[in-house]
Amino acid sequence: MPFFSLRSFRPSGAEDALRRLGEASTEAFGPTLKLISWNIFKSQRRGWLSDLTTLATGADMVLLQEAVLHGGVAHPFHLSSGLEWIMVENLRSLREHVTTGPKTGCRVASSASAFVRTQDFEPIIGTPKTFLHTEYPLADGRRLLVLNVHAINLVSNAKFARQVEQITAPVAAHDGPCIIAGDFNTWNEPRWHLLLKAMGNAGLTRAPVAAPQWRHFNQTLDHVFYRGVRLISARALTHVRSSDHIPLAADFDLTAS
């Protein structure tokens, strides 16, 4: 796999930043939802496609951070996965003609999608972070709001708090169930407590799952939060090693509030 220098990436334009790749294969969710959330590390490690294919096969929804798209063209995986993939192209490499950003795949077609970029930029390379939100109809008439988050890093806690406010704003405006998951870059205790308090104030509960790694100074960066659904189980898929992050899996009962 090619090595992507972070310095070669620049923010993508807001126009046509959302990409739809692949088609949903079912009309409605069942009583349960199987979710995967994974920072895929720009697909730089060997085995990522095999691992992603396996994970997606058993999932209803897959939330990827640092996903890659080459030349704006769908990979054969997107077309054969049975999932509708929506990606926001956050950063573009001028040299490799590659874009990266959060990507959400689901077996049910979304009824709405949008993205929000941070007001602040990360230092040195001067790039923002983006989160993607999608909505899906449920059998009981409710709408499930899903936020796929990659949080801003290497900035002050005040700037981190600004993104957290951006994340909780659509939750406050939504009167149905919500799932928020991704890489929140909670490297230190102040950021972690700030995030946990904000999510709690928005009525969200954190799934009790953690995957600290030595590369992340044994801090937990990836989280799953939920509201208006019942958590059945959550686990870290520690056998998957094709990224510098461990995928998180969570199963939800959509019939319970």
C-alpha cells in the first residue's frame, strides 16, 4: 500500500464533498442492529481489505474513519458489499489523487445525510476534522440518527470542546434514537471528561468497551455512544491488526427505547 504523507493532504472543497458508493440491500432494519466502528488508518496496513470485507459481511452498519477513496471512483468492494456507503471527502492529496474522510456503510438506504467540519484546524498541516451524519427510517416510524466522528487532535481543550458542541447540536435537535461512534482522540483526562459530560447532557450513554493500545499511550480513543435504543453487547475486536486502531463492535435492540 502507498504511504500517504500527511503534508500532501489539503482540505477538500465543500462542493460535492459527499459521495454515495454502492447500494443498500435491504429495505428495513430487523429488530437488532450490528454496528462496527473503525479508524482504518488510510488503508496503509496489509490485510485491511480482507478484514473490512469480513467485518462488513456480518454487520448492518459500518462506520469508518480515515477511509480512502481513489480518484472519486467506487472500489469493487463498495459495489459488492450490499451496503450503501456515504463518504465525506475531508482531505485531498494533490499528488496521489486520493481523498480521505469518514465513511458510513449501511444495509438500509439513508433518508438524509450531511457533514460538519470543525471551525478550528489542526496545527502544522492546517487541516480540519469532519463528522458525517446520516438518518435511517425505523419500522416504528422513528428516525435513527447516526454520527460518524473523527475528532480534532493536537489542539487546546477549548477547540476540542467546540467540536463536541458541533457534535451534540444535531442530537439536541433530533427527537429520536441516536448512535454516535468513532475516533474521538481522547488522549488525556480533561478531553475524556469533557466528552463524557457533554454526551451525558445530550442523553447519550457510552457503551462499556475500550481498546487502549501502546501506540496511543494506553489511552482509549474510540467510543460508541447511544440514546433511544438498547445495547445488547459491545466488544473490542482485538484480533484485527490491519490498522493502528482496534475496531469496536456493538449490537443494539432497535425495538427498545
